[in-house]
Amino acid sequence: MPVEVDADAIKMKELRLFISFLVLVETRSVIPKLIKISGIFLKPVPNLIKSIHAWAPASSGLITTHALSGATTEVKSSLGNQINLKTGEELDYQFYTSRYSAGSFKIEGAPDGLTTNLSWGSGKISGAVSEPGNYSIQITGFRYSGYSGSSTPTFTLNLVVEEIESSNVTTFFDPSEMVSLSNHWYQSSWFGTFYNLDGEQWIYHHRLGWLFLSSIVQDTFWLYDSELGWIFTSKVLYPYFFRDQTQNWLYQLEDSSTFRFWDFDSSSKFQ
């Protein structure tokens, strides 16, 4: 028995299908519209939904991936990317990764004298550099431990280490009370006459002999004597000295060519 075909019904389905595709082309968010439209127009075509669902994420940009690179995560420091130090000066440089935490860090180019303390998502470079120079320290963060997984862009710390300029011990005195004589001899208004070469901390005092001078503040010194050890004096205390080894006070004798000090503890003179 022949089956009657409703031509109008077929045309209506074709029209609905055509309209649904026009709507899909005009929208950027494919899947939400597809679900809504399919409930109205596309009930007869489930295979079409599957095929569109397969390619929609790639074209619509709805899916993002976690990556420890590029604009996602980078190494940063509140101290900036350039540090200037003197030789022997301590460095305490802290850094971290923004947004996502790095599981490990690779540090390259660090000079001798520096050590690293690394943890999850942050780290520290510390220590002192004895050799002057310009150093480029590269810091790279990795997603996982052992330098594995995706990585951040390499962060470069520019470390400039300058040599400490040696200074004449005359700078340890008030310049208004110092007179330069000749051939490295100097006259202090309170400390007397002494000899000193530029850049050296050894002096030859006209009455006390050879002394190594270490300044605390201006006109205040620790002096090392080969026989007495460390002795302390200042513009306020002089000619009294405090002897560190015996913890007692000495007095410089100006009127004796044989003895240098009077020892208050032993009540005696000595050289």
C-alpha cells in the first residue's frame, strides 16, 4: 500500500533547519545557542549536535589551559632587577612568582659568595661578593620540582659590585683639626704627630710607635699595639687609653723618652 508523503511538512523541517544554521553563524557562543535552538528546531538531528559540539570549543575560545609561562606567570621582586653593592657588603634579595607558584627555580650566573634559599613560589639570594664586577643572575621558575613542566620567562638580576675605595686614616679625624706636613706626616691637634701612607691603616706615632688604627666614629679609635693588644681612646679621653686585654686604664706619658704609659692597675710605668 503506497505511503502518502506530506510535502509541506518536509519543507517546513528543511526551513527550520536552514534558519537554525543561520542563527549559529551569526553568534560567537556556539554551544549555548545550539542547546537552546536544538530544543526548538533540531530535535530530528542529534548527530548534527555532536558534530558541532566537537569543533565548537576550538573556535569559540571558551577553553583555557594552565601554563607557567608568558603573561600567565613571571618572576618578580619588590627590589627591582638591579642591585648595586660594595665588595663584602651583604646581599638579601627576595623574589617570587606572580599568579601561580613555581615548584622549582633555576638560578644561573650567581658569583662566588652567594647562596640561595628556595621554597614553593619564592626564593632568596643572599651573601657577600668579594670580587668587583657586573654579574647577570638568571632566575627561571618551573611548574614542578626538578626543573620540570612549563617555565616562566627568564628574569635577569643585574648585580653591580664595586670595590671599596681605600681611604687615608686622616679621614678618621676632624679635618679642621688636622694639618698635613710633608712626606706623609700629619699633625693632629689632640693626638699628636704621626706618619701614614695613603690607603693604609697602620700609622707610626711619634711617641707610641707603630699602631693599627680602626675608627668607630670620627675622633674615636681602637688601636692595635703589638705588645699591648687593642687599646681604646678618643678626643674626649686622650691621653687616657683603655686596654682590652687587661680591662684597665692607661695614661700616656708625654715627658718620658723611655716609658710610654702609666698603668693604673699596677701603679707602674711600662714601655
